Amino acid sequence: NAGVTQTPKFQVLKTGQSMTLQCAQDMNHNSMYWYRQDPGMGLRLIYYSASEGTTDKGEVPNGYNVSRLNKREFSLRLESAAPSQTSVYFCASIFRGQETQYFGPGTRLLVL
Amino acid sequence: KQEVTQIPAALSVPEGENLVLNCSFTDSAIYNLQWFRQDPGKGLTSLLLIQSSQREQTSGRLNASLDKSSGRSTLYIAASQPGDSATYLCAVSTGTYKYIFGTGTRLKVLA
């Protein structure tokens, strides 16, 4: 099992460019999450998908969109990147009933 | 609104010392509480999960306690080792598929 994988590992964007962060899990988990981590602010929830076919906003959804492509994959899209979106992005997944969160290795995004 | 606080933000201890990390939350209506470890440049690894009906959980040298009425959890690390150096984060779930994280305590264990 690869667990939770994220691509790319690192990306540099110019202001206004778009990109999609990919996340996949091979643990048959129901729920998936996207967080951003900024110095001094901890992890903040961007969007989550409680189950396949559903998505909901978290604490900081502005400027982002998500797609739960199937049970395995949950992507995060930045339509028009801004310097304020410079951050480390983590994807996580949970098997409902067990509740332990499994995290991916993160994507480091720099927006110039 | 649920808020999670971890104090201190950083802690240095000599090897072999027993230590306690603190996590406070403002709303006692939680579903569970988890403690995580994060190494520099890496993702988070779950250490312990305490359900709301439980008082504590243990794994090896780690013991986590939960007191919902006071809005507190502690992570006890026995006989600390340099390999324990990392950032430790707690997160609470309100049962609505959402998790609120603290900002973490950066631990350094000195050899």
C-alpha cells in the first residue's frame, strides 16, 4: 500500500496561473480532506469530501475548487493563483468508523 | 467556534526526561481527539486517537489523556530520546467530518 500520495511535491507559479494538486489513496477510505499549513497558523481545512460524490467547504475555501473524481482521488484546483496561496498543502483520508487520519507528504507551493 | 490551543509553542529537554505536552479546546462537545507527530518537511503521522468516551490511550512510551469537562488533553512522553524531536499537533473532531488543529509544540530532545 502506498497510503496517501500527492503530486507534485513542489511547484512554483506566477500570480494568475492555474494548477491542480492531485491526491490519491489506496486504503479504500471514505472521506478525504485538503488542508493548508502556514507558519504559526497550524493546519486549516480548505475542503473535504465526506464520501464519494460529495464535497463541502472548510474554514478557508476561497480561491479553491475541488473534485472528488472517484473514491480514490480528490483534487484541489487553484484557478488564479495569488501570493497569499503560498503554503504547504496536505491531503488526508479517513476510513469512517476508525477515524484515524492518514496524511500525504505534502505539496509545497510558491506563488510569485 | 471551536478553537484549539497548544502551549508551549516550543520546548527543549535533555534526553531521558519525562515530559508533558498540552492541548486545550474551547468546546467540550467533541467526537474524538488525535495527537500527531510531524517531522520537518514531512506529513503528519497519527500517534494516538482518544474517543470522547475514553479517558486515555497508550502506545509504547506515549500516553494521551482526555478531560472533556475541562477542555484539556495531555500527551505524556516517557524517557524522551533525540528521535522524539519533532512537532506535535493535536486535533479535535466535532463529529461533522471536520477536524480543528492546534498550532503545535516543537519539541527538541537534547543528547
